[in-house]
Amino acid sequence: MHVSDVLRYGQLTLLGTLDGLPENGRDRPGACGAWSVKDIFAHLASYELVLVDVLQSLRNGDTTPHLGRLVALGSAFNDAEVEVRRDASMEDVLAELNDAHELTLELAGSVSPDLLRQAGTMPWYGEGYAIDDLIVYQYYGHKREHAGQVEAFRDHGPQGEWRDAG
């Protein structure tokens, strides 16, 4: 598997969903439940930071504050991380996501492919899983899932009405 390609294509797909989305649609709830498009990107930025932690810990045993927060909060992590970014602009959220993504590409390229394929390196995720599994399921698949939601929202809006809201 080419981890860098998988990471890059997931990111490009996600960013492509913003094409044609009017500015007034980015903060409007309804793209994913109560979340706006900005909230989805904030949520994904928080996960990108978790991946930075995972890859840094493989490389040099650094601390993992974002991963630690994910493990500690469990399902509450998602809403907590979106709330942390509530007052941030869409541009700030995108910058955080893009910066973290660039770092994941750099870090993934510095980890041996054998280590990325080695099962059991993430006991918090599951003993039978390897980092490349995490990248495919939690990162590529996760971005593709949310990209579909953003595309549907972009194309139809909540109840098909937001485009007229100005």
C-alpha cells in the first residue's frame, strides 16, 4: 500500500467538496446532523492531529496529547473537538487541517512500510490492526464519508433551501 497516496487522495477528495459551496453554506447547520461544513472540517482536523500523534510516537516515542484526548473522551471527542473550534473561521479550520495533513505526509514517509503494516502497534485501536489499517479506515474512509455529506449538502442544502438564504 502507498500510504502517502491514500492520505493525499483522501485529502484532495475532501477539499474538492468545497468547490461550488457558497460562503453562506459553510457555517450553516445540516451538513451532518447539526454540524455545518465547517464543523465537519473541524472534526476531521482533530483526527488529523491524532494521526500526527500516532506517527510521531512510532518514530520517536513522543507524547500523544491528541490521541490521549481521543482515548479519554471516547465518543465525546467528536463534539468536544468541534466545540473547541466553534469560534474559528473556516479559513483557520482549513489551515489547521492542511497543516496537520502536510505533517502526516512527512511523518508517514519517515516510518518504515513494514512498521506501518505491523499488527498490534495500536492496542487502543485493536490488537489485530496496523497503522495502514487505521489510515485506510479512519482517515481515507472517514474523509470519503464526510466528503459525500458535504457534496450532498452543497448540492441540495438543508431541505433544499439554503442557497436562497443569502
